Amino acid sequence: MPHPTPSRRARLATAVLLGTALALTTGTATANTTPTAAPGTGTGTGQYSGTVPLGTTPSGTTHQLRDPSRGNQRTLDALNQTSGPGVLFTDADDVWGTGLPSNRQTAAVDVHYATAVTWDFYRAAFNRSGVRGDGVATTSRVHYGTNYGGAFWDASCACVSYGDGTTPGRPPTSLDIVGHELAHGLIGSTANFAATGEPGALGEGTADILATAGEFFAENKADVGDYLLGERVYDGPPRRMDRPGADGVSRDYWSADIGGLDPHAASGPARHFYYLLAEGSGPKEINGIAYDSPTYDGSKLLGIGRDRATRIWYRALTLHMRSSTNYAAARTATIQSAVELYGASSPEAARVAAAWKAVNVG
């Protein structure tokens, strides 16, 4: 049975169609792809996402894992190679995967579904058509390489490749990992942060922020929204938003030497800022998961909610951040965005400043 359309997703989509204030930027992206065939309504069972609907295309007596309703999004089998385009997945009955990693379609189901969710999230929250805003969808390749543990965005082809994981049966194809990789495409077409130093940290932090917001947007019962990254794939989350330092590598707070760290570890203050801005400090439970986020200065913060926190970050990213933006400049950009969206005397602007102070920026 197809996964039911969540009520909040429907509300957001309706708001965009009506042109309400949920659009975070001026102007409307226009898709440039016309479906060549009526889109199919497939059903798939993923390892992480459960049973979900899939946008597919009928082709003769088979169905292709190609979604014309989302810019011709395609999912291919890389055949465990690291070169070549791969082979588009096809299926006779439009029922894909088994939920078991031994079935090659299963990873494709998780990726095709999560990529569609990300497309819908960007359209609903930002009025953005595709990761680059040009109406052209991403091509995804699963089963990339042999025992390849990760996933990566490739700007040259606007595609993402996913390995089978370093642990057998645990491919990096969960909703948040897919969202993270696709976010790099959005970042590359906006602020385009440098890969190292504090800009690199902000790039990785932004990818985690958008992945987290997209996972909550999905309202998938098999993979509920949380502030953990990659926990479905690995034994414990490699990164988290509320207490980044819990992984033993990331920093909870900014320090002068943070630009010398690996960008994933150095992204800790950006992740922590977003969590504090959205949810506030102290103990709480969200979707059955306990959080207890500290602050550098001992302050107790109230959050403004994920939607507003995400709206502020996206506006800053797309209008005020640049390839060289560091943490201090990110603070300025987000405060400016909060003022533009909500007013100079608004609680949102004040809480943005407080959240940065709570991670030792400003």
C-alpha cells in the first residue's frame, strides 16, 4: 500500500500553489521538463523508508524508475562500477524492492523515494524547482563501486552515487543521507562554500540542516524526523544536531582553531545553532527521542520552530552568504535574514542572535 500523503506536506504544497508567504524567495522557479508519458504510480519497499509510493514511467510492457512529474528524476544501477552511466532500473509490475538489501531494487527504492521527498520539500518550503532551481532533477546511481561506504554529489553531472556500504547490508541510502547529498547540489548553486576551513564547515552544516528539515517534512512512519544524522545506517548517529560533540569529534561551540578541523567536525556549531534556534535548549522529547542541548554561556533558550529557523537559514544561504563566508559572517547573514523576514524588533531576530551567542559566535 502506498505511504499516505502526510497532512503537513499537503498544507505546504497547497500554500506554494496558492503563492502564499511560505515561499522563501521572490520569483518562481519554472520546471523545464514536459512528461513524455503519463507518470506511473509505482509502489516500493525500501530498507529504511518502508513501503512508499514511487513516481515511475510506463515503457511498453515494463516500467522505468523515472519520474516525469519531478523533472525526470532517474535512479540507475551502477552495477558496482565506478565509471559509466549505469543502467536505468525497470520492472514488469511496478512493484519495486523487497525491503531486503539482497534485492538490488531495494536501495533504489530508498533513494528514488528520498530524492522525490527532497524535490517536494524544496518546492513546498522554498518554491524551488529541483536542487539547482532549474526544474531539472537529479540522476541517482546505487550500487556504486565495490564495498564503497559513502555517497557523493557530483556537480558535473548533477548526480549522486551511493555505495553498498562498508558493512554488508547497510547501504548509505537513508532519507537523511540522501537529503544531505542533494543539499550539496543546492549549496553549489547558491553560496557555493569553499570546501575547507570555516566555509567548508558551513557547507557541511547546511547540508545537515536541510537534510534534517527534509526528514521532518517527509513524515515517514518508518523513518521519523529527528535531529540525528545517519543513525539508520550506522550503529549510532555519526552526527547529531543537539549535542554535536557527542560523537567525540565534532565541536559544540566555535573556537579560533575550528577552521583547521575536518569540515564535518567543524560543522558542529552550525548544527548546534540550528537546533537551538528551532527547539531551544534543555531537555525535551521529540518524536520519542530525548534531547538535552547545552549552551556555551549557560543561557536557556526558547526555539522559534523548525519552519522559521529553516526559512531564515535558507534566505541567508541564498541571498547573503558567499563562498568565503565564515561563522562570524554567517551570524550577520542570518540576523539580517531574520530582520528582513520578521522585523528588527521581532522575537525571531533576537533569538537568532541569542542562539549564535550560545554556540560562542558573536
